[in-house]
Amino acid sequence: MMKMSIKTKILLSTSLVIMVSLILSGTFAYYYFANILKEQAVKDDKVKLRQTARQLEYYSEDIIKFSQNIITDKDVQEYMRKDNTVEDPFAMLSAKSKVIERLKDYIALRGGYIHSAVLIKNDGSICFNLVPFSDDYMRNHLKEDWYPAYEDRKNNYYFSRPHHMDIRGVPADVISCIVTIQSVNQSDKVLGELILNLSMPYFIKYIDEASKGFDDFMWVNQENCIIYAKAGDKKYLDVKDIAAYVSGPPVQEPQLISKPDGYIVLDRSMDNGWKLVSFTSNKRLFQRIEYIFYFFVFFILASLIFIIAVIMPIILNITKPITKLTRKIKEVSGGNLDVEIQISSGDEVEALCTGFNKMIGDIKRHINESIEHEKVKRKMEFDIMLSQINPHFIYNVLNTIIYMARKEKNQNIAKVTDSLIRILQDGIKLGKSGLYTSIRQEMEIVNHYVEIQKFRYSEIFVLEWKVDESLLDCLIPKTLIQPLIENALFHGICPKDEKGTIIVSIFKDEKDIKIIIEDDGVGMDQDMIDSILIGEKHLNSGDSVRHIGISNIRDRLKYLYGEDYRLEIDSRPGEGTKITLKVPFVMGES
């Protein structure tokens, strides 16, 4: 009795889930995904600020290493040690010229961001590569507040605040790296200072790119003086407000400072005292996530994920019987008929399963009946084929008996008759001992047959056995070798009109037993071989007896072992015939 159809169940369940999901998903998704995206935005800002700080720190470390190369230069050290009051003026002028050329060579190596270089000796004399022979400009420029007193410096190197230079009408904004020059021979002796003026536009170009995506951005030096501030109509950052956060030793991880109108990210990981400060307003933050929230998160992720999560158990419960039925059908299609389905769903699926079980039962019954019919059919065919053989060689034996009787060789007639009786006895054992015999028994039957034929053809042929004795108890089909010996004698040796040899070889070949029957008779052409292998019947031109031996064995091998075990013939006219066949290795009772 059907309670409700599958279609009705699915439609009602889907409608209910969609209505509930549309009401709940909006509220849930807003609070859940907004917090996730905000945290991700803050994390991205920290990563971006840290990468910018690492790049600036790389530049500062490169400048310091570069300055060490300059101050340890032999010519620079020699010039800085010279005393202007003692040395010859011309010698000093020559040394200064040489040092200026060295400074120019060094600056050329960092031409991208080093503007100029200045050497200041302890006596106050100045060597400026841009104004070589006039110290007045640089001496006056050093009086400005960007150049700190020596005692105010905490390290042997110092980065100043930005300052402006105007040399021969060419303006430039620079940051100066001031490095103390010590004698390489006396490490405690100070010779003066090296000032490397760094081009601000080079750094500002990089900082401008890094500050995109922030509402405000600052680059602050070790004295909390602004090196760079992002241009904009509204200023969110003030050094005074963040002074408490930017002071102190370096900290590796960026800091987050929440504000009512946004948040500040502060990086003070650089060893030279530089800090980076960014500000992101709430407005910009929600600009980042607003379109994702409305168009992607809400409509696609929230609605679909929620609906699928709720409706999936319902759909699975409804379709579970169908899935189970489908799985069983696949098993049946793969050949497994031992399946049965028990489903009590009260709908169309239950009716399908009942019909499916009945269908499988009918198929199994039909297959079993077909198998039994096929077994009976094959048994009858095999018995018919086997019965074809005996009349064939009995005809020839009787001819021999008649021939000897005419010659009145009574003793020989007795021997022939005895051999014939033994052969006939083996033939009628089919119902008792089955379809197989041992190689030993098959050899005995063949020897009896040969004993009979030698009375008539004693001077015509010789039979040789080459048998692996360990195989004598292995089982092969009955009457397998005798018909082939008979064919070799009558169709190979006899037409030759001279004595011939038949050789039977039996040996193991991997997992099979290989049997080879060879004769040196008249042979046959390829047309005859092909016609025998495809199953055509041939007549013996002498006595009109059907040549059935080879084709009969070929068919029996196919019936008993399948297509992999076949009979092969290798023969040429005048060169004899070689017949090869294989049977599975089966050991019988010894």
C-alpha cells in the first residue's frame, strides 16, 4: 500500500527547506562572514606592512655595508689621516682629488639611490664629491637641525631626517646616512665622518606603491620624526597620538591598535629605528568586503551551503532505497546473481524491489536450466565423437584379420584378436572411468593397436616413444594419441611405399603437457592443413573411409579445455608431418 509518492516527498521537503533557509541565512551570514573577512583584511595589512619594512631594512643594511667599503678604502683612510697643517698643500690637493674620484666610482655602483657623498675630517675640512673645491656650502648645510651633534648619536651610523639640498641650482630631497670613520690600524681612533645622501624620490616611489590601500600612511625615523606621510585631504594619523606606541626597542610582529573609526597597524621591527604606521578606516574596510558579502557570500555560499546541509539528509533518506537498488543492479550486471533486496518504504521503490527480486529468481532458474541442457548436449556430442573413432580403426583391424586368415596364420590371428579385445575393452569403459585416462594406459592401447598393424605392415613402419617417465600417471583425454598414429600410418607412411618412422614425444611445457606426433611420410600441402583445421571432412581416395581422426581430436580439445588448447599441424609435401597439441598438467592416481 503506497502512502506517498517520491515526487511529492521531494517537492514538499525542498519547499520547506528553501523557505527556512531564506529567512535564517541572511542574518547568520552577515555576522559570521563579516567578522571572518575583517580578520583577513587586518592580517593582509600586517603582511603588507611587514613586507614593506623588510624591503626598507634591506636598503638600510645595504647602505651600511656599502659605507663600510668606502671608509675602509686605502685611499680614503690615507686621506683622512693626513694633517692639513703639516702636509704640503699640493700633496693635500692631489690626495683630495684622488679621494673624490674614488667617491664618484663608489657612487656609480649605487647610482639608483645614492645622491652624493661627503667626507668630514676631525679638523673640520670637508671633501664633497659634487662641489670638490668649495667647502662653504656643505659647512653651512651641516649647521641645520638634520645634522645632530656627535654626542647625541647612539651608534656608529645614523640616519637623519629628510632635508633639502640645492647645489648649483639643482634641488634634491635626501636622507643622510652618517657613519663614523675609524682608523683601520687603530680601531679606537676616530678620523672623521662619512655622509651618504640618499635620494628621497627613490624611496618615496616605493613607499607610494606600498601605501596604496590605506587611508593614511607614515614612515617615521628613530627620533619619531616623519620621513614620509601619505598625501590626502583627510589626516587620520598624528605622531603625537601614536608616540607612545612607536617608542621603544624593535618588535618583530606588527601591532594592531583599534580606533573608533578604524584601526592602526604599526611595524617597528627595523633595527635602524625606522617605523611604518598605516591606518585603515571602517569605510575602506567595508568597501573591501561589501561586494563579496552581498554578491558572493550571501547569495552563493550562505544560501547554497545552508540549503544543501539541511536538505541533504532528507534527500538521502528518500533516495536511499533507490541507491541501494541501483547498487544491486550494478552487481547483477557484473555477473553476480546471488543478490536480494529487502526494502519496506511503502512507495514505488518497494514495488520495484519486489519485481527485481522476482526477476533475479527467474533469471537464475533459467540459467541453471540452460547449463544443465548444455552439459547434456556436450556429453552427447562427446560420446558421438568418441564413437566415431572405434569403427574407423576396427574397419582396418578386421581387414587385417581377413588378410591373415587367408594366409592361415592362426597364431597371429590369436594375437591380433587379443589386441583388438583389449582395445575394445578400453573403449567401453567410458561410463565407468570417465573421459580421461593416464598416459601410461594410453600408451598401452597404442601399443596394442601397433601390434595389430605390424602383422600387415611389419616392414613398413617403426613406432618410437620419447616420454618423460614422471608424466606417466598424468591424465589426458581418452583415445587422444591412437587416432593420430593411425593417420600417420595410413595417410603418411603407407602411401610412401618405403619404410617410415613414427615418433611420439611427451614432455612438460611450463604448466601444460605437450604431445608431438611426427612421421617421415608423404606429408600434405597447406590447403589440406587449413581445411582440416577449419573442420572440413575429407575422403580417402583408396577406400572411401572418412578422414576424421585429426578434426575429431581438435574438437574434443576445444570442448574439454577451451580455445587456449588447440591442435597445430606442421607439414610439407614429401617432408613428413608434425602434429603438436597441449593439454593441462593434471596428475592422476599412481
